[in-house]
Amino acid sequence: MMKNYWPFGIFLLAMVVVGLIVLTLKVAISNPVELQGICQQNSQYIDENSNEIAQMRARLLKQYNITFEGSQNQNSKDFHQIFLRISDKTNDKITTNAKVEFFLTRPNTTKEDQILGDGELVNGLWQSRYFEVQKQGRYQSEAFVEIGADSICITKEYFVR
């Protein structure tokens, strides 16, 4: 009498499929999408107000140059502060009437998000408070800039080694 291993193979395949489903659910629950946003604004708020956000962004970028300062590649010992320059496009004058709030995050996770708080204007650059990064890899700095009634969130990615 010959043994037939098909039932055992089908059972193993079913167990692998169930295991992959459980793994997918575990990853999805531990990394909820709704927690990720830009400048601490959740994705639902951004979706609901996308037209207003786009209009404010266009108005601000038409009148101001808003750029992060510093190299994209950073050393973990030197990466401890974020700098932002805001200048008027008409006369290249540094803008002092802005309110800037800084955030530091890692792409694809919210576990290491840092709210750096309000920026301080020092010698023409808005700067964040000091922070430390514990791990190497990709980081994303975010700045929420408010000038008058308009606001904008800008981001820059850094690679820390």
C-alpha cells in the first residue's frame, strides 16, 4: 500500500496561509495609517481641507522663500538642530513676523516622533530646540509656518549616519 501525502501538503499550505493572514493583521494593527500625518495633522484633516491647504500654500510660496538650511546627509553627532530660512521674495528681507513650529519624525513609523516646539529666530534663521537622534537612518524634519492667516507645512528628509 502506497502512502498519499496530498492531504498533509494541503494542510501545511492552509497553515501557511493562516499564518500569513495573522502576520498581516499584526503588522496592520501595530502601524495604523491614521496616526501618520504631516506636521502633526492627521490624514483625515488634510483630506477634508486639501483645497484650503493648497490655496494657502500657493499664497505663501508666491510671496516668500521658505527653505531648510543644512546638508541632507548628516552625522549623528552633529544632527541636533533644524534650521529654516524665511525671506520675502520682493526684497529678500528676512521675515520676522512668522510663527514656526518644528517636528522630527522617521518615515513609516510614529514611534520616534518628536515635537520640537516653537522655533526661535537667531541671526536670520529660525531654529528648533536641541534634540538627539538615537538611531542612524532616514529622518524627516517638518516645519509648520504661520504668517498672518496663512500656514504651510514644509518637509525635508535627512539621512543620518
